Amino acid sequence: MNRRQILETIGISAIAGLMPAAARAADKIAIDDKSVLLVIDVQNCFLPGGSLAVKDGDQVVPVINRIAKGFANVVMTQDWHTAGHVSFASSHPGKKPFEVIDLSYGKQVLWPDHCVQGTEGAALSKDLSIPQAELILRKGFHKDVDSYSAFTEADGKTSTGLAKYLEARGLRRVFVAGLATDFCVAWSALDARKAGLETYVVEDACRGIDTQGSLAKAWADMDKAGVKRIQSSDLAV
Ligand code: VGL
Ligand code: ZN
């Protein structure tokens, strides 16, 4: 930076500092009555100490709790697998977690056993504080089909019913947060776009698994699909 650029930068921040709060708030994304916060899979298995722990996964909780205060409408999801689920490496003799296999519906990453129905690992984090959440949607409960997406299972055709629910409730703008950025968050955001919804992913309210380049690929796919990548500070909450 040369001296002129430094002075310009200082000048701009000085002007922003003098701007009335209302003017600054105008740059923020307003949450309206068509908006819904979709909180993906903030469950013990994905938090530190869990069987499929996402690095720093617990750091999303305070961010989600803070932004959730600005939303009248919140939907949460729970990954909810049967014991012996097809997505578990333990269901495929000789296979290890994070290997990829071909199933009838396509490629499947194999995972450590996680989020088995009714277990403590499948429970939502006790630190979530979103009393107004109106729907907890469970997914991945068919033994032979995975479901990263909150909308459509991995076979690409079995619906969870969420698109119809949002339509019936008049909720057309979806803000996605939670775990993991590159799997359930990304697949949900992509399907939200397919359902014709205005879709935002709140990056600092998510953390990724990042196996075999999955995180960079997820952001590229979301960008291409018109998913808007924002920070929690972009929201008027
Ligand atoms: C998830 C892998 C397996 C997720 C769920 O919530 O992103 N990832 N099952
Ligand atoms: Zn799962």
C-alpha cells in the first residue's frame, strides 16, 4: 500500500464510523417473514469427542444461537441412521471409514458409525438455545439410502417432505448453518436452490469435514448453483 492508499483507507473507515447505525444496518441482509434458518445436524457425533467429529464443530453453536435470535422461523435437522446403516464402513467387510464405494444410487463415502437412532451421539447439542425452532426433521433413516440433504435422499428421488413444508409455510428464503459444510450443509443448500429458494450459507456458522478435496468442491458447486456465501455479521440481527 502506498501513502495515498493508506490515507484513503483510513478516510473510508472514518466515514463509516460516523455513519448513523441505521445507514450501516441498511447494508445488512434483512430477515423477513419469508426467511427460515435451517440448522443442519448439530449433533453430538459431529462435535469434538463424537464418532465423526468435525474439527471445531462446537464453535458453530454460539454463532447459531446468536443469529437464531433474529429468526421467527427455524428448522433443525438430525442425521438419524439405523444401526448397520449402508453409509457405515462397518457395514461393508474390509472397508474403512472415508473410503468411497459404489452403491446402486452412486458413489458413497463410508463413515464411522454415527447418529444411530435414539443414541446420545444422535442427540442435538445441549448447548443449542433455539426454543422457537418449529420443526426437527430427521433424515437418513432408510437403512439402504444415505441422506446428506435435508430435502432429497441420496438416491436423488426420495423426498423428505421439506420442500413442501417450506412451500406450505410460505418460507422462500433459506439461511443454512451447521455441520458439515461440505456434506449435509452443501447438499441441503444445493437442493434448496433446486426447489427454487433464495439460498444463503452462513460460512462462520458452519464447519467442514474436508475429505479428498470435498470442502473446496462444495463451495465451487454452491457458487455455481447461485448459493450466496455470507458471514453471520452480514445479517441484520
Ligand atoms: C454428515 C457425513 C455423514 C453431515 C452426515 O451431517 O454432514 N456427514 N452423515
Ligand atoms: Zn450420516
